[in-house]
Amino acid sequence: MRKTLAIALMLTATLGLAACDKKSEDKAQDANQHAQDAQKSMSEAQDKVNEAAKENADAAKAQAESSKAAAQEQSKEATGS
């Protein structure tokens, strides 16, 4: 009788543990979804960084052109006076 009870208890525990695996699968799917969301956010952030770098390069080019034009204007004023 004790042996039968022990086997029944072990079988119940085994089935209980097998039923718990569903939650771990759900957690794995959630983790994958969060990883995909994080990857998407990282991609968007990289796009913004690239855009900012391009704007900085354009601003530096405009600054250089402005400085060159100012230097030429000063040169003309100095030689024209």
C-alpha cells in the first residue's frame, strides 16, 4: 500500500512539473519579443545618431564656407581701402 501511494505521489509530482513547462515557454517567447523590441529601438537610435552626425557635418561645412567668405570679404576691404 505504501509503495502504491509513493508511486502515485511521484506520478502526480511529475505531471505537476511537466505542466509548469508551459510558463517557461511563455517566458521565453516574451523574452524573444523584448529582444526584438530592443533591437528595433537600437536601430532607431542608430538612425538618429547617423542623422545627427550628418547634420553636424553639414553645419561644419557651412561654417567653413562662411569663414572663407568672411576672410575673402576682409581681404577685399583691406586691399580696396
